[in-house]
Amino acid sequence: MQPDADLLAGVRVLDLTNVLAGPFAGYQLALMGADVIKVEVPGTGDLARNLGGDPELSAAGLGISFLAQNSGKRSLTLDLKNPAGREIFERLVREADVLLENFRPGVLARLGFPAETLRELNAGLVYCAVSGFGQTGPMRGRPAYDQIIQGLSGIMSVTGTPESAPTRTGFPIADTLGGYAAAFAISAALVKRSRTGIGSFLDVSMLETAVAAMGWVVSDYLVGGRIPRAMGNENATSAPSGTFRTAEGALNIAANKQEQYVELCRVLDRRDLLTDERFATRESRKTHRAELKAELEKTLVQASAAHWDSLLADSGVPVAPVLTVEEALSLDQLAERELFHEVPMPDGRERSLRVLGSSVHVDGQAVGPSSRPPRLGEHTTVILAELGYTPAEIAALAAKGAT
């Protein structure tokens, strides 16, 4: 395992973001080796510092929601409403490679830093603005949380069963997708800048990212004219492909190819299903998916999900038990791939903090954060010194309320 990758070594990112989509993007950049400076409001910082399931940590400004995606970053407190704070920010922008923010559209401009001004300060700056709806359009100024985007994008309408939909996904998928989209766009813009020396303005819309991520579902309507509907755990494109009952636990089976279906029937000793006209072809199995599921479950309920998983694991049929989050985190596969990493707790307590690293291995190595999450303003003095401020100037800036 390496503490972080060196793919973005030497790239400095100003991360002005809060809560999830933006900080998640910044975390992905930090994992790839960027120097991510988290610019936070003095005294309060990122709202995520007060969010999470542990009230004690939230009260200490180290909420679990913050700890989850801010390892490897440095924290600088800065008041952009303060003239001295704006002067510091100008110096930061001149020396930065990337500026990442997720304010509502127009907020940074009202603080004196529209895109044009940022470009004048640094022609090579990659400026990425993440927002709910984008920087233009009739909804641009509306507030948006993950739940709002999930509902507006259509995600909730196709999640759950016909009886339970609309249903929210079990994690903030719109925020996470928005963060991934921002990190990808920033990386692409840095490639362009390496060729031309010219920066880019990246306008990332969480709504559009969510809709784009539903490519297959959306295309069923755009191309095929089929209105997408919630189908529970069934796969609209194939059968048998879904979640099945067993004697103990649920089992996911995705026999999407004809040869996989044949092999499934062979392993389950249900060759009779191969000669049943209702299930002879891919399309006929989709038409009679309920009957096929009932037939397969007659066999599957005779043993546990773990038994069938073991029996089918080497068959070429995609299969796996349905796990809880706790069970998933104990998988040997994830342990061997070193997805989880330990860093010290920011408050100095003895126990370490387990965080997620990158889902990408680089040159055969797992990638984790280079350092623990920062305390609010922990690196302010060091970063200001890097910008050329003297100790006396740094003290004066603090006295003015700029930091």
C-alpha cells in the first residue's frame, strides 16, 4: 500500500466546498497525490464537521461525515468577506492549479471573485463549480440536497418495488456521483492545461450527473419509448436476474446469457426448465419472469444462500449473497485489496480512525490518504508562510479576523 498516489503530485487544489459532493471530489484528488488545501470559514468550518452518528465527535468539530472524506487535506481558515482575507485568497489563487467550490451559483462572484477575475489572477487555473442544477437555467438558484436530486432526476421513481416506489437509495448517490464527475472533469482539464497552459471553467450539475448516470434507464425511454418503472430487485433487461429467496438469506443471480442460464439449471439440477417453452429464450424468460423465479425458488429454498453461492461460485454464473453493510466490510476480498486505511484521530485520542481509500489501484498498489483529517484551521500558519507571509504579518491577519 502507498499513502497516496503520485498521479497528481505537484498539483495544488483550493477546496472551498462543504458537506459531501465537493469534499468527496477533493478527497479523490488528494488520494491521487494533489496538495488539497481545505479553505474553511473561521470558527465554524465545513458543516460536515458537525454531522454524523457520533454526537461527541460532532460537538468537537470532527463529525463522522467530515472524517469520511477529508483525510490527506490541509485546513486553512479564511474569511472571504474580510478585505485582508480576500487579499490572502488572491495570493492563493495565483499559486493554485485548481479551485473547487460548491456554493450556490453566483456566491463566489458576489464575494468579488467571478470566473473572469479568477482567470485574470491565474490564466491556467482550473475552476470547478459543483451545484445542484448548474450555473445556468431556471433552477440555478434553488438549494439542492441529495434527496432533492434523487427525486427530481427520476432515480427514486425507479427504485424500490412497484408498491414501495418512489424510494430513496440507501446512501447519498447523487452527491457521490457529483463528486466523481467533478474529480474526473478536473483531471481532464489538467491534461488540457499541460498541453496548452490554459485553464478551464467546469460547471458540474448534480442533476445532470444523476440523469446521465442512469444511461440505460433513460435510453429505454429516449430510444425505445419505454417508460421506466420500479421493478424492485428484478433486472428489466434479463431473466433470471434478480434476488431470490433461499432457506437462509437472499441470493442475487444474474444469468443474463443463455449459456449462464443453461449452467444455472444444470447446477441446480433443474434441467426440466431448459425444455419448458416459457423459458426457452431470453425474451420468453423476461415475459414469464415471475413463473421462472417461482420455479427456481422451489429449489433454492432447500439450502442457504451461502450454500448456493459456494456451489455456483466456479460455474461462470454471476451469483453472490445479499449482505448487510457490516458483512460486506468483512469480506476477505476488500481486506486483500486494502480498501480500508488507518490514520490517527485528529484530536489525539489513542484509537485510530478507519477510512476508505481509493477504489483504484495504481501500478499494482492500493491507494490511501497520506495523513489524517485536519483540525479546523490546523495548517493556517504553515500555508500562509508558504505564501510568503512573515510571522508578524500572520499574527496581524489573525488579529484582523481574516483567518
